[in-house]
Amino acid sequence: MPASPSSSAQAAREALAARLRELRLDAGLTCLDVAVACGWHKSKSSRLENAKTAPSDDDIRAWCTACGAADQAADLIAASRTAESMYVQWRRLERTGLRRLQESYVPLYEQTRHFRVYSSRVMPGVLQTEDYARALLSTIAGFRRLPDDSAEAASARVARSHVIREGGHSFALLMEEDVLYYRYGDAEAMSAQLAYLLAVMPLASVSLGIIPRTAPRGMWGQETFTMFDDQRVHVELLTAKVTVTQPSEVATYARAFGDLAKMAVYGKEARALISAAISALA
């Protein structure tokens, strides 16, 4: 089972906190000494070096200065920002709109050679038609009380998916059979979306597996996640996007993907399940 999706972020925070503690000990200071030098309460020093409170950039500068290690502040600030970027609430990511969020992923998509995607609730983003994406993103905007720029965001999402037809990229995509029946948009939009799945299956870059409802479960369903090469995993929670980068955790997600892939059907059997979902729309 993949570890708690936020554990990479917490591990990074704890590593930073441990480094602050080392600087204090190396300087021969107590938590109270640092607190007095920085002008804050002793309890804050304890919270910072026990990863109970995330330090601000100014906190790190003050701590390093108090410990005679001002030259290390820049590296620790960078580490702190990396840790905070691992668990980011959607409201932060989406504050400038859904379209810009879609566009922000373009460099990562273009750089990634091998994608592994497991989807338990919606069509994988790289396989979404514009009408399906528009309906889905409009639903997300409504729930999260965002300005509805779903039309522009859907266009950006489809444009981002150009990598699926370019050389140098490969896609191993898994979805639960129920995803074929979850409706976003009207029957016409869903029919077109399902037909698009059939259209992309012959692409050499695409391996599409459907996990049947009746498949013996050798692995329980997970949150939707996307693996970018063997470097990082994005996990989609209701309230946040989690970025996993610890090698051991990335390896665990790869193992989970492998177990899920063994339960899926491909080729003719997968096409039959998709065709059945299209027929159910009639």
C-alpha cells in the first residue's frame, strides 16, 4: 500500500527541522538562546525544530543568523519551499483560475518520457475530450466556488495532451470500469468521450487497461495518481494535490501500479467494456 500521500511532505519538513536543530546544537545554543536572539517565544523555537510549525523565510534567516550560519539560510529556504510545495491545497493552486493551472503543467508533461496513470473516478486527463473536460472542470469550479473558466481550462487541458501523439512519450493508463459510466456532460458528450478511448487505443504510445468490476482484487483502489517517469508522483485528494518524490515512496506507487495493472484487461476485452458503456447510453 502506498504510504500516506502527505508523508513525503512531512518527511521533508522533518528533515528541515532536524537541520535547524543541528545548527543550534553546533552553535552550542539552547532553544531559549535562539528565541532571545530572534525575538520570539521559546515555544516557537521548539515548534520549529520539531516540525510542528513551518518556518517562514524570515524565521530561517533569523535562526541561521542566531546560530552563526547565515551562509546556510538560502539553501534551507529553498528546502523549506520544496517541502511546502509537496502538499498544496487546490485553493492555492487554483487561485488564478483553472486554465492557468492546466497550462502550468505543460513543461512537466513535455519533459516526461513515461507516464503511468491510475484513475478511479474520472477519465485520465490526457484522454479527455474537450466536452468531457469542460463538464468535469465546471463541476470542480462549482464545488470549489471558483470563477468558472472551464471552457478555457478544457481547451488548455486538451492542448496539453498533444504529447500523447508525439514521439518520445509512452503512456500506461489504468482506469476502473466504473469510470466508463460516471457521467460528465450529456449523453452525446459521454458517447464521444468513450469513442475517443477506442480511437486512441491503437496508438503505439498508449497502453490502456480497464479494471473490470468483477476482477478479483489483488490490490484495492487508490486515489487517482500520475507517475512521471520514476521521479515523482502526483496524488489527487479532495482538498489538495500531493507531490511524492521520496524514491522509496515512488517505488511503492510503482509497485501498486504494477499490481493494479495485473487486474486490468486490454485490447479486445477492454474495447468490449468500453463498447458496453457506449451501448448503456442509448
